[in-house]
Amino acid sequence: MFSNPIGIKSFEERLHKKPMFFNPYNFGGGSAANMDDTGLLAYYTFEEASGTIENKSQSGDSVGTAGDGTVTGATYGATGILGDCLSYDGTNDKCTFGSTLSTFNNFQSSTAKFTIIMWLKPTSTANNDIILDQSNFTSANKGASMRFEGTSGAMLFSVFNTNNTICSTGLTTLTAGAGSWHMIAVTYDYSLGSANLKFSVDDSTRETDDTINAGTDSNPSGNLTIGEAYAGNDNPYDGLIDEFSIWNRVLTDAEITTLYNSGSGFSIY
């Protein structure tokens, strides 16, 4: 009987091994410190020159092509934190994700756990300019939303459930000032009961907030949209967005620090 004392991989093991994904903009090589992609629903690098924005998540939890994005107005090929990105002109540009409302319905769930990571380089930080939206930023609707508050680059992130706010950062003291790249990280774990919503800019100390009302398992009011409100031209964002990822788990502080990479950014793959 053949033994394998030195651990030579069998043909079957090599056949089913997950292939490495080469990202030419990740000069560190490989994945971001071999980061675990468990729970990575969607990942967007915005390297496309035209057409559909592809969901690049290789995770077994990925929503696949159902999470692909459709660009309206935004300019392809702008210089991102890593490679290229989309540019939004602050007038009517957006990118909409998800083939159905149920594609990204995890934010307002009664058992919600999620992380949102994105890199922003605002041209301006006008009051109420919307960065991400599913709810038209009104508590009468359902879903997640993030916008600037005031003009300093302070932000507000909220999740709504018809006539209730499930969770909200309130007005953060953390700012993403115009003209520079900033990494935004939002994590939420309903099961914690308190201090379960955490918000950071540039891997800063996390600001924490508590659940306000219970969530429900239902679809958001609109498709996940970055650049303006899902419903249309309402306080659109002016600037660049890159390296956008959505997870159904809470990333650890160490994982967030890895993706920040001292301000240079790190791709997931």
C-alpha cells in the first residue's frame, strides 16, 4: 500500500484546489494577507472600461452575477486607490447593484450581521450628499443608507425598517475630507444587543452605537445604489469610489486594518 509521508497532494486535491486570482494592482502579491473570504457576498474593483461592473467575489457565499452593477452616467477609468475606479460628477451619476431587491436584503434582517467596506475620494462633501442607498434615506422605507452630514466630511449611516430606524451612527465625529482617499468600514451584529454598530474612517478607533429597533426579514425599498439615492437624482455624490465589498459577517479589527494597509489599500484577492 502506498504511503504519503511527505504530504504530496493527490490529483483529486490539486484538481479541486481553488485557483488563485491574479490582481495586477495588488503589488503585495496573492490575496490581502491570505484574507478569509468567508461571507463575501460581493466585491467590486471597478477595473472595467465599459459595461457591467462585475461581482469579483470568489467566496462560496457570493451572490454571483446577481450582484453585478449597472452604471448610469458615471465615468469609467478614473484613477482609484488600486487601479481604476468610477468617477461620479455630483449631478446624476450612479451605479446600481443586484438583479432583484432580495439580492442585498441582509442589512435589515432580524439576525443581521454585515460589513461594508469602500474607499472614497470626495471632490466635495456637501450636506446630505448620498454615498450609498436602498431607502431614499427615509425611515418610511427599508434598507441601508449612508450620506454626508454638514460640510466637514462627517457621515451618517442608517438602516431603516418601515417607520422605524433599526440602527444609526448618528452624526459621526469621523470625517472623510475632500481631495483624499479614505476607507470607510461599517460593521453590524444584531446579536450583540449593544455597541453592535461600528463605524470607522481610515482604520480609526471605531465609533459604536446600539440597535434602536428590531429588524425584520424583508427586502429593501430599492436596489443597492452608490452615487445617489436609489429613487433618482437626490443629493448625488461628487467624487471617486473604489474597492467596494459587502459581507454577511463582521470583519475583525485586524481584517479591517489589513484592507486599509496603512492608507495604501489592499485588494481582497
